Amino acid sequence: MEKFDLTILGGGILGTCLSYWSSLLYEGKIAVLEKEKDVALHTSGRNTGVVHRPFYLNPEKKKVFARSAQISYHLWKKYALLRNLPWKEIGTIEVAVEKEEVNSLEKYMSWALQNGMDESEVEYLSGEQVRAKEPYVHCLGAVFSKTDTSVDYKSFTSSIKEEARDQGVDFLFNFEVGKIFVENELLKIVNSRDGSIIETKFLINCLGGQAIDCAHKMRVGMEYTDLHFRGEYWQIHPDQAKCIERNIYSVPRHKELPFLDPHWIVRSDGRREIGPNAVLVSGAETYSGFFNSAGELLKKIFERPMTNKFKLFTNPEFLKLAKEEWMSSISKKNMLKRVQRFIPHLKSNFLIQKGSAGVRSSVIDPNGCFAKEVVELESPTSYHILNYNSPGATGAPAYTAFLIDKLEKKGLLKGLKKRKIGLKSFWDYEEIMENFNF
């Protein structure tokens, strides 16, 4: 039986960055458990691929996400240049199509500065100024975030994995977390694939779409549940791809619900895609269809606590929007129509094939509302990161440094020995913590 001082569940960008910081600052045996054959094969490698600037994040309601994104932009930029990873600083234009959406642009300009962006990075544009930059985009006005950047988060995560490995972290792949139990004050984690067991003094749950399920196994967070929403993209024909050079987003019309109007996305490899939608599906890995099996669907419907979902499903606005999202999955015409609100030039034959698809898992609180901020829960032997969604990949390096500092102050890392002199790092931990001062 392998024994560890700290075990991190999940080899996404969150768990991998967390393993980097913990091994940089502490001595001890650290493991990352991942059920796949490599890191970032799910949400971390199936997202929009943008390092988001925090102009659209409410500095009060999304404080941790906003601060993490602001700090991490500079961290990712430095790392991409150091390791020669894709970094295309193309900018994002977020457009208002309806009159009532223009007020949101004024908030965004204010939020950008409150969240730490420089005045030179963000600009308000009239509809005419937008058309001067992007002739095929029609709107009443927009916010131009000049430093939004297209990247490949799979490459980022794989590279950080190697940094962590060099510092002694064990990545145990093909390990699917099954039963977790306490024996002699230590946690035992069973690999449901082969029955093997590892032993650990402390566990951090970074399982993304399975994080709630894992927490419930340990009787933590029983008041929360979640729902899974698949985001789908359509790839633009190469002959039409260069007609728009920047990311084009539209102001979301339903801010309290996880439904976005699709965007025009410029990928780091030059591909253009439109998406995502937010299709309600039964599982965190349901990348096609609406459920993988009837059993998975029934389990999701009847899992506890049922009250949270019951309250949500009695919300007529949610039901109406969920139906519309399903239609956008079934019909290319429906998806196209949404984007034509601000890119009327777009035609059906421009959309040549389905692009990438990823699933975002959103936490629902006891009031039947979607959690807006990170949800963190603890027990004497574990810590659980729930609802770490967009822009989670953007903020991962800063957020995980902040998390390590928090766990140390809570006395939860007692199984590890703090290094008297930290290992050499390309990121400055102390500077990050200074910048995280709210």
C-alpha cells in the first residue's frame, strides 16, 4: 500500500497547479490521482481556451474569481514565454445588441478598473467604432478588452505536471476514486478499477464534475447538489475564418443562470469556432447526446438532496431556457441564429462541423440557486473545492497559491513539513499573496 502525506484528487488544471505549489513549498510525499491516462482530458482541455481579463466579473459577488484572473494573467504570460507555449493576445470585444444591455457595458468598464486592470487595457467602443475594427460585427456598443489571450490549457497543464514531477510529485494515472474510508486516523482511497488502495494523511478534492459526488462520499457538503451543462462549438470554414480577427462575446441576457449566448472564438492554433451553448446533460462526461445511460440519468434525477433541484425546476425561466439550449444542440440553424444577432454575415455553410465540447458542472445551493463564487468545504482529513468554474482555468495558478496559504493558516497541512528555503520557481509566491490582499 502506497502512503502519502497529501493526496490531490483530479489531474485537471486546478489539481495540477495545486500539486506544483504544494511540492514547491513543502517536503513530503504528494500524489495526484487521475482516472485518465494523462492530465487535462476533460474540462481543463475542453474549454474556450481564453485567458480572460476580469472586466466582466463583479468584484464583490465574484471576488475570488476576479482576483485570481487578474493575478494569473501575468503568471500565465510569463510562463508561456518561458516554456514557448502558445500565447495569442488578440483581445475580446463584448458587444451589446439590445438597448438594455448597454448599461452592462458601463458596469464592465468600472469593474475592470476595480479588479486591477490598467486603463489602457480596456476601452468603450460605439457601434461605429466596433465596425471600424471588425466590419462584420453589428452592435450598439461594446467593451474592448485588449489583453484577452488565446491559449492551449492542455499544454499549460501538461507542462505544469512536468514541473511538479521534477519536484517529487507522483501522478497516479488510471486511478478512479471509489470508496474512501478512515482507518487508524488515516484516509484509505480505493481504486475502483483494480481494488488497489492508497493511504494518505490529508486529501484535497479537485475533481471538477465529480467533486460533489466525492464530497458526498465523505459526508461533506450534503446540502449541495449540482447539474451538468455541455458547451458545444461549431467550427468555421477556413475560407471564412479570417473575416473576424478577435474574440466576439455578447452581454449575457440571463446573468443568474448558467446560460450564455454563443461567442465567436479565435483558438490559439488559428481555428475559429462559435459556441458554447449550455445543454443540460446527465453526467460530467456526457459529450454527446443528453445522457450516457438510463441508469446515469435516473441516478442524477433522484440523487439527494432533491429539494435544491426541485426548487430550480419550478423556475419557469430556467425550464424555458433549458429547452432552448437543447434545441441549439439539435439544430445548427438554431445555434447560427443566436450568433447572427451580432454577426449577421454568418451563413449556415460557414459552419462546417461540430468542434470541441466540454461540460461545466454548476453547484446548486439549498435555495435552488446557482452558486456564483467558489465553494470550499473542509473536514478534519479533507478539503473540497466545489463550483470552481469559469474562468477557473484562467485563475488556477493564483487561486491555488492562495489556497495553499489558506490551508496552512488553518493548520490542515500538518502532514507536510514546510521547506526552510523554497525551491526555485518561475512564479513569485510572496508577490502573489501580496496581490491577493482584498
